[in-house]
Amino acid sequence: MRAVLPLDDPAADLATVGGKGASLARMAGAGLPVPGGFHVTTEAYRAFVAGFHDEILRAAAEDPARIPPLFAAHDVPGELAEEIRRAHAALGDDVPVAVRSSATAEDLPGMSFAGQQDTYLNIRGDALLDAVRRCWASLWNPRAIAYRDRNGVPHDDVALAVVVQTLVDADAAGIMFTADPVTGARDETVINASWGLGEAVVGGQVTPDTITVSAGRVTASRTGDKAVMTVRTDGGTEERAVPDELRGAPVLDDAQALELAALGTRVQDLYGTPMDVEWTRRAGTFAIVQARPITGLKPRLEEWNDSLKGDYLWTGGNLGEAIPDVMTPLTWSFVRRFIEEAMSASTLPGFDLVGNIGGRFYMNLSIVHSIAAAMGMKSRLGVIEQVFGRMPPGLEVPLVPVSRWRLIRAAVPMAIRLRRRVARHLRHMPGFLAGSPRRCEELRARVAATGPGAELAELWEREIGPHLVTSSQMLEAAGRQGGATLVYTRDRLRRMMGETDAEAMLTGVNTDGELASMGPVMGLSRLARGEITREEFARRYGHRGPHEFEVSIPRPGEDPSWIDAQLAGLRDMRADTEALLERQGKAREQAWARFARRYPGKEARMRDRVRRWNAVVRDRETARSENIRAFWVLRAFAVRAGS
């Protein structure tokens, strides 16, 4: 058992010396000015508590007040005690030390545990062993137990090391943040400084000076009212009043602040992240006594650029055209949820199917091409081109760096799950499509009527969020019904008749019922003829428009001026639209006549196939329309949350 280690020992890692000890060892090894000392390891702690560890755990669950007497009743074993005394003697002749707790669940990402265990200052002689034992016991104080419970850290997994360091008899001390902890600015260092030892600052008993350093100069300075300071005494430490001449005097001048900030930069460079640094000063010389990553720091503000994630082919075709705006962050969060449910078949663990590049929506085609290549289906990628546009000749799509077998293992179960998922959702789709308009209208009314924020949040969790998920799942099911035979109808017609005739034959999607995407245009015509009221138009078609995904922009149904502008332009458009539809109808019938002459006996079967293809298209467009209606509910939610 290695019970004691030198402070800068390379073996001093988190498991052996805890978070605080590992941090100090790392800085000491890098040559930073860290006071000398040694570690009493977690192995020493485990050996000490081995005989009564189960009693500790029971007391932690029932009555933590029983724990300190358990530790007090056991002496530090003789061999371990002697090892600690020898390490202390190596620091000098009865050198006063700081005895500091260092837990294995300490200074972790997102959890600092700062101040949860105890520290003892100005310890000398025989008091050292008792201070070590009290540090061990502080692993189980009520504050530390509660903090671990809140953060889900199991009690039986933790252990405590102790750091023993030469006590710097500081004339000044404080805390330094190498990024502004309030604003998140990474180009600013914020220094808190007060007189005496650092405990008054760390414990919040004093309002310290605050100095901000940026770009090699002091950019802001505020002198605090430093009423008390922690000082050494023969028996330990105590709080004393700051002398009147120092109480309002600055602790650091500009040169000292810049020197300290430079030390902070070295610490940050060592860890590669903004740091919270405890420092002391004695006779003009600075020392670092602790450093941990800053928790809760606001993220760095950057432009979104998911193309930096790897060498992939991103496309803004189709989906990017459906979402043409630079998205607000809230819209982007809704869109990602929509994609998770509406395109579940194209996901690949570890890779993002969709991305945000400069605030715009893109899809990662490398994932689709990689799965197709692994499954031996590259010849069928023409279907992808139908949706997302043709590739430039000679373009080699970069594939994801994953083995073929891993892709197959991911794709086959995914395909099976998709078939079951689609079949399950298709059973509920007619009822969903029939009830969705009324349901969305009801949800928007309930959003408007909510009172406190908690009520709105509950409505989101219980009804609005689930409705978004369901509407997205229905869109996926509508587009996937019929399987591959329907998906390849267009390809087959193109091979048989050429692209022009194939497209003409497929324009019959509006012959057996109105296509949902045509709804707003047809609705405006009916409104202009007086067949429906403005209120009915807004209710039936008011969710559709050129910015229908972006929740920061009003829907046409909310904006009377939009309806007026469209009606004003409709006079010029109506004749052209009707003429276009008439021309398309003639072209369709002429193309079908050519098909019948070229393939006698196949017309009826192909017409049936195209009718089924058209039904899928109509269902998909209707499901998409209802999904957009759900986004109107999301807009109502966002506006109400803002108010």
C-alpha cells in the first residue's frame, strides 16, 4: 500500500489522491508555483475505515451525526502515522501546514464539490494526525452526503485523500477565474482579492476587490469593503478586523494583477479549459493553492457550422428548401425533434443525419450513401436523387469512417424496426389526420389560456411535445407506406417513357382529391369567390406559408394583411393557374395515350400503380400539412412562453 506520495508524484491521479490532489500534482509537475507538500492517499483512507465502513454507510442513511464519533474512536494505525510524520518532517522543522480534503468525486466535469469537505489551516506537530482523521470524517458530513445524493454519486464508491501542504502565511489571497463566470467571456480574466489568508474570500465573509484583465491590460477594477481577514495564530487561524488603512485600499496594483493573470493563463493552457484558481501572495510572490474547471460556464458563442464535424456531403435540397430561413435556435431544437421521428430510418449511431450550417438546415447524404453501399444498393440511389437532386457528374460522395459490417449490423435491425413502426402508425393515421385540425386548434386555445409558467411547461410535457412527436411519426409512416414498389414507380416510368412523359403521367395526384400543398391556393380562390369566410380560410389553411417551420414568424392565419396581399395578387394569378392546370391535364392524357400504344395490355396495371402512388403522395402531403399545423401550436407555445 502506498499511503503517502510526494505532491508532484506522477502516480498522483484522481483515484489515488482525489480531485484536489490530482490537480495540485499536475500543476506542481508542470513547474507552476505550488506550495510543497505530500498526499495521504485514498488507500490509506480505505485501510483506516475498513473495519467500520458498513457502519458508516448505515449511519449516512439514518443519522449522519453518528459518523464523527466513529472516526474519533479509531486511532491512525502506527505504521501509517509514522509515514505521515516522516513526510511532514521532510518539509522542514515543524512547518505549519494546511490539511485539505481531496475526494475522488471532486472537481469533476459539471460538479465541483468545492467546500463540501473540510480544510484545517496552520496545523503543526501532533495535531497533524488528528486533522487528517477529521478530514477523512468530513467525507461524511451532512453537506457532502446531500451534495452526492443530488448529483447521483453512490456513497459506497467514494473515498477521501488528504493533501498536506506548507501553509503560505499570506498577506493577500483570493480566487481567479480565467473566463468571466457570469458572462462566459473567454477573453477576460476576473480576479477577486482580499487581505490575509484565502478563507474569508472562499467562504464569502468578505466583499473582495474585483479586477478584470483582458488583452494584456486591466480593463475594470472595483475596490471592495474588506471588513475581515483570516490570519494565522499560535492555535490555528481566526477572523480579525482589517485595519482601517487597508479596508478600502486595493490589494493588487495593475502590474500585480497582470502577473497573476499570466499565471492563470498558464494554468488554463495546462488544462485546456477555463479554470477557477485559488491563489495566495506572500511578500510579493504568488502561489497557486488550488485549481478546478469552472462549472456552469455559459457556452462559447459561435456560428453554427456542423460541416466541421467531418468530411461528409451535406445537401440543402428538399428539406433545406422546405426550411428556407436562417433558423432561430428554438426552431432548430423543434426541427431536430421532428427529424428524429420523421426520418428515424436514416439515423446512424454516432453520426448526425441533419446539421445546421450558418443557421440553415442541411442533411448529411454521406450517411445514406454509406448505408446503401454497405447493403449493396448503390444502384438504387436514384431514388435519393429524386428527393435531394442529382449529383454533379464525377462527384465521389465521402463515406462515413465505419466498417461495412458495422453498418449492416446497424441497418438491418433498423429496417425491421421501421417496418413495424410504419405498420403500427399507419393503423392510427386516418384517425389522426381527421382529428388533427381540431386538436391543434384546441391546443392553441389552451396555450393562450395558461396562467403561470409551470402550467405551460406541464402542458408542453403532457400534450404539446407528444403531439409534435405523433405528427412527425405519422408523416414518416405516410411517406413510407407501400414499400419499395411504390418508391420506384417514377424510376420505372422514366425508363419506359422518358422523363417528360413520366412526369406528365404522374401529375394526376389532384384528380381524386385535393393535394394538401395546393390547399392555400385553392382556398384563396374560394375566399375570393365568397365560398368561404376569412375565418374559415384561416382555420383550414392559415398554418401554411413560405415560412411555416420558423416559429418566430407569424402564420398567415394570424396576419390579416398577408391574406389581403394574397387576394390582391390573386386576380392576376387565377387565370394563369387555371390555364396551367388545364395544360397539365391535356399533357397527362396525351402521355397516357402514348403509353397505351407503346405497351398494349399494360395500361390498366400501370394506371392502378400510379393511383396507388398518387394516394401515397396525397397521404404524405396531408400528413405534412398536419405536421406544419403542429408547428403553429409550437409557435403559440413559444410566444406564450416569451410573455
